[in-house]
Amino acid sequence: ALLSDDDVESVAEELAATGPAPERVFCHLLRILAELGVRRPQNNEQYQQQVRRRVYRIICGLAQFTGLMLTLGAYLWLCALGALYRYGAGNCDVPLGKYIYIQLGIVAVFGSIRLQGSSTRWRLVLSFAASVCSSLVVGIGLGWILSSHTCSQTNPALYYSVLHLLLYEGSGILFVTTLAVAAAVLLRAVGVNSVQSILTFRVTHGCGQAVKNMPVVPHDAPELMQEDGPMECVICLDSLALADRKAGF
């Protein structure tokens, strides 16, 4: 059966009280996953695996959606460039052709500047600056579209191609802004390490499980042997002898 409200609360309290820090992120996802149809497992580890599979599917869905949106954006840009090439000199009461030139100029300028620096911080700063400038230009373009009165009749090919491109870019800006805000809220709520543990599918089992997972090195392993050293470990023998005396042997 699906998780009930009582099951959700009990599992959340158990994870919050006893689970390691990376696993506490699942407490924030329990109610959502219960609505999505995640079934109750026999233990927390199985539940965490189900959560990871669910998050992985969500990430794959977002990746496919992003690919489709990028393809649509490329198509709209090709249409706008074609309309600019054919009808750029046509009659229009607003300079819609300049919008395409300005956007291409932003890409060219920031792209050339970005190639001059190799640090990650430099690339992030330039990407942010380019996004801000592009967003401002989109706002100006939308203002031109709204203030136009005759361009849709005198030059419809250029008008509607730029209009569709502006609507696409404006929707993309809103979508990316929403994702950024949601990611910031998620990171603040559950922590960076918790999100990384989900995305990389790492499981923190605790100290006991970590010891069990350690590789077993035989006593005669080559890396433990020293050519000029004794055949026995003096420190280990002294420690064992001291432990035997304390135990009364």
C-alpha cells in the first residue's frame, strides 16, 4: 500500500533522529514522494534507493525537457535570422532588426572575453553578466513589440519571428529564474552535502558499515613487509601484551 500520513511522519522522525546528515534530506521529500506513489520499503536503505531512483527520473525528465527547449530555441533563432535577411529592410515602425543584432553582439562580445580567462570564477561572472545584459535586451525587445502599431501589417514575417523569439526567451528567463530560486531554497534547507549525496548516489552507512566495507589486507602483503625490518610488529606485540595484563591473562 502507499505511504499514509502516519507512515510518512514515523519514517521522517526516524530519519531525522537517527539518520546521518546526508540522509536527512529524505525527510523533506517524504510527503512529495508519498504523493508520487513511492511504496513503503522494509528498511530505510531500500527507501533511500527508491528516492534516488525517483530523483534520477526527475533529473532525466528535466534533461529531456531542456534538450527540447534548446532545439526549439535554435529553430526560432534560424527563423528570426532568415526573416532578418529577407525582410530586414522592410517597413516597420520599431527597430526589431536591431534586437537580433544586439543579442548576437552580446554573445560575440562575452564569448570572446570568456576565452581570455580560464578560471571558473571568471567564467561564472561573465556568464552572469551576459545573462543580465541579455535579459535587459529581452525587456527592451518586448517593449518594442508592445509599442508597435503597424509592423504586424507592414512586415509580418519579421514581426512574428521576433515576437516568437522574444516570447521564447522571456519564458526561458522565467523558467531559469524559478529553477535557481528553487535550488537555492533546497540547498539552504537540506545542505550542499545532502544534495551531492543524492546526485552522486552515495550512501552513508555509518562507522560500523564503513569498517565492514574496508578491504582486507593479508598479514604477508608486500606493502606491509620491510626488507630491513623485523619479522614481527613490535608496537602490536607491546599493545597486545599490555592488553593481556589488564585482562588478567
